[in-house]
Amino acid sequence: MQVIWGKVRQYKTWILSVVLLALVAAGGTVYYQGKNAVPVAAGTTMTVVRGDIQSVVSATGTISALNSVEISSRVTGLLTDVKVKENDMVKAGQVLAVLDDTTLKAQVAQYRSQLENYATIYERSKKLAAIGGQSIQQLDGALAQANGVARRLPYQTNDEIRKQINSGKIQYIDMHLSHVAQQSRYGFLGGKVDVAIVEAVAITEEGHIIPSTSLGNAASFIQSADIVIVEVNTSQPLELEGMHDVYIPLDPPHRLPIPLVKADDRIGTPYIPCGFDKITYIVPCDLPDAVRPLAPIDEDAKAMSGHLIEFFQQEIKQGRLPKNLLPLQSGVGSVANAVVSGLVDSPFEDLSVFTEVIQDGMFDLIDAGKLTFASGTSITPSPDGLKRLYANLAEYRKKIILRPQEISNSPEIARRLGVIAMNTAIELDIYGHVNSTHIMGTKMMNGIGGSGDYARNAYLTVFCTNSVAKGGAISSIVPMVSHFDHTEHDTHIFVTERGLADVRGLSPKERARVIIDKCAHPDYQPMLLDYLERAEKATSFAHTPHLLEEALSWHTRFVQTGTMKK
Ligand code: COA
């Protein structure tokens, strides 16, 4: 206790101060509360009554009914009449609304006319079948598969036809294309033409026929035929009209010179003259052309093209060719196409073409602005080429003319224009004879086509081929060709990927050395030289030295062993 009082005494001043402060604070609080107090209202009393409580909700949104049914028509269309109002009671089957049926009516009319059309086609087809004139797309393959072809001419590229030609089922007459029309008119090809079938894009009001991408011998066949069947192919664009120039020469002894002096001259009509009295059936069709793809342009083809371009440049330098060359003819197949495409990168301008088939390479030249004009008898593009043609037809039409084969392949015109003929060989021999048609001397590949028409009559006759085939097992240059399509008298220039042999003005023995040196594959060069030297010795350097028992031994060796190499 003593201690506590001691401490109180010690801090008494402090304690007094704290007590004082507490009193002041308590007094302040009471004063403050008294100052802010709310006065209490005087109470009132009322009678309790019942009533509506009004509440206004202000909002935006969609009011949806508690129960609803979705109604829609099976077809879409514009509403022309609504036959019920909101909240009407309706019954099943009741008409609620009316749609505008103008489009539907038009569709019905269209389907009805299509139906009538198909009925007509069906009737026509029945009649055509009865006379053996049924028109079939992919005619060759389809007919061959049905064993429907006994005799075939003059050029084909169909696998099935080829198989049947080479198995004795079809008799194939492989002839120069320029000869076909006249021989047919004279009845040499199995008698008179009874039925001519032609694909067209349109028939004029006078009954003349506007052909499609191919003219060939159609004009002449139509002239001779009793029955003309026109297949109007709506997949072929109408813009093809105007691309054709139809001129049929008179037959001897009334024939006159064909009045064509430049590749782009027009000498005939833009249609095949016919008349409705001759057209027996018109068959509508919308099947697109079934075209064949071309092999991609490989290094060998580029090399061949390069050798040719270099050669042409030399010829220009020596004044033997004009700067824009002479009208070019280019054959069928991948090699020929690649060679033409190669001219795109050449220095030549204002080129012109006088040929038979117009392949993709020509489109490349036109697109590159290198080709001023191309004359042919048909356009045979790859699937891609066909798309290109259709996409840019207005432009290509200005630069392409299609003529009857008798004109496109006319020896008279080839000679007059001084064509540069570039075709493909299957094989050639050391003396410059060319086989364009036969595999191992026996099996038909395609046919001579127009290559002979041009080869014999051109200003410059070029044959291209790879130096070897079948991975090197075959030399495309052999001691003696196994079939002769173009003789040493027709050929001037040979080109393989290895080089170019110019054999103009050379004798057979001189030719042989140039061809072996410039064109043959190194694997076969020593064998060819050995053959030549032994043949020269054995024949005492005869004009065309051959070892007859050995001349075709390279082919027999390939047939027996699978390679021409020893
Ligand atoms: N021996 C055997 N087979 C050979 C060969 C040879 N010396 N040279 C090529 N071949 C084969 C190829 O291996 C190929 O065989 P595959 O079909 O089994 O693959 C086939 O012959 C075609 O050869 P390819 O290199 O693809 O040739 P291509 O498409 O350039 O066509 C021709 C070449 C000769 C067949 C073709 O140009 C033709 O039919 N020419 C004759 C008609 C013509 O020239 N018309 C032009 C006037 S417009």
C-alpha cells in the first residue's frame, strides 16, 4: 500500500490532468448530442383501407408470348397476301398467306421444255441408233470397246484403238492427211460417204454450220454425204464463230491454185456450207472436250529447243532465214510442244505459224507477244490449255484461223510459204531416214498424220527426238530404221538433247558421221561408228553401206533381251 501511495504521490500532477481531461471530453459530448438532436413529431392516427399499389416500369425489349407456334412455308418467296390477323383462331389446312409464284412458274416452264427437249433427243437417238449413226463422245474408245470399228483411218491416238490395230481386230489405213478428203470424194475409202457427223457451236439461219475447235475434213465429208448429223455442243463457246476459214478445192481437172499466200490470208467462208435440206438430225450435247495432258517440259526438250534456236540464229546471220523466221509448222506430241514453248525465250519476234494442230505451246507464244498469227486445222490443247483458250478466247480468236485439213496440210501451200517443219521421230537411222509411226518395226503408235505432208514440202525439215528411249535401253538412232515414214530425201535437220545435225548437201556416208557425232547418245556412239565402218568395208564404200543381216539386229536384240546394248 505504502508503495502504491508513494507512486500516486510521485505522479499526482499527471493523474489530476488526465481526470480533468476526461471530464471536459464527457461534457463536450453531451453538449454536442444535445445540439444535433431531431425533434420528435407529434403522432397522427388513420383508418386502414385496401387499395391498388401502382408501379410504373420503364424499359425497352421484346415482349414474348407465353405460348407460340413457328409457322413457315416450305419454299421461300415474296408474300403477296396475308389472310389472318394477330390473335385470330386458325384451323389446320387453312390458307394463312399467299406467296408470289412467278419464279416457280418460270421454273416449271423451264423444266417442262427441258423434258420436251430430252424426249426429242431420245426420239432422235432412237432413229440415229437405227441407222447406225449414234453420236458418242470419245467415239474411238467407246466404239472400239464395243468392237464397233472394223476399219480406221487416217490418224489416231486412242489406246484402245491402238490395241485393236496391233492385235489384228482393226484394219488401219495410215495415210497422209492431205490426201484424205480427195480420196474420200473419189470413193477410194470404202465408197461414197453416206453419213457425216460434225460437231458445231451453232447453225446459221441458212443452215450453214459453225464448227467447234476442230475442222479437219468435215467440210468435204459434209459436201459428199447424204445424211448430215450436227452435234451442237453447248460446252464449246459461241465465240469460236469467226475462227474458221472454209475453202474446198475443186477436184482435177478443174482445180485452181489455192489463193493463199500468207499464213493469215482468208480465202473461204467462216462456216461449212450446208443447208437445212441436208441436215437430217441435230443432236444437242454439253459434254466438254476430253483432251489429253501433255508431258511436262523436261530438260531434254529444253536442250532441243536451245539447239534449234541457236541454229535459226546462225541461219539468219547467213541470210538464209528472215529475222522473224518463216511460218513454223510443229507436230503433235510432247516434244514438239516443248520445242515451240522454248521459242518464248528466244530473241525472235513476229513469228507466224502454218501448221496442223495448235497445241499449248502456241498459246505460250501468243501470250508472250511473239506470235502474230497461227493457222491450223484443229486446236488440241491439254486440259490446262483448254481452260486457257476459253478464258482468253477473244484475244486468241484474233490470232488463230482454222482451215480444212486439205488446206492446212496442203503441199502446195507448205512449199509456197516456205514452212519450217518441225516434227518428232520415234527413231532415225544413221543415213537420215525417219520412223514416226512404228514401235520395233511392227506395232503402230499413232500414224504419220501430217508429218509427211510437211516434211517433203517444207523449206526446212527438222526432226526431233530424245537420243535414247526407255531409260537408255533403246537408242533412237539406229543403223537402219525399222519402218520408213520419211526418207533421207525429205530430211534436213536432226535434233536430240545432245545436239543438232545439219545434213543438207551431204551424201549418206557424210550424213552418218554427222548424225552419230552430233545426235547419238555416248553409250551408243561407238557401236554406231563400228557398224558404219564395218559396213563401208564390207560393201567397198557403197553409196549407202549396210550389213543387211545386222541392220535390224539392234531391234531384235531389244525384243529378245530388253536392251539394244550388247
Ligand atoms: N523405240 C521404241 N519406243 C520409243 C522410241 C523408240 N525409238 N522412242 C520413243 N518411244 C516410245 C516412248 O517411250 C513412249 O512410250 P510410252 O507411251 O510407253 O511412254 C512413246 O514412244 C511416245 O514417246 P514420247 O517421247 O512421249 O513422244 P511424243 O509424245 O512426243 O510423240 C510421236 C512422238 C512420234 C509418237 C508423235 O509425235 C507422233 O505420233 N508423230 C507422228 C505424227 C506426226 O508427226 N504428226 C505431225 C503433223 S501435225
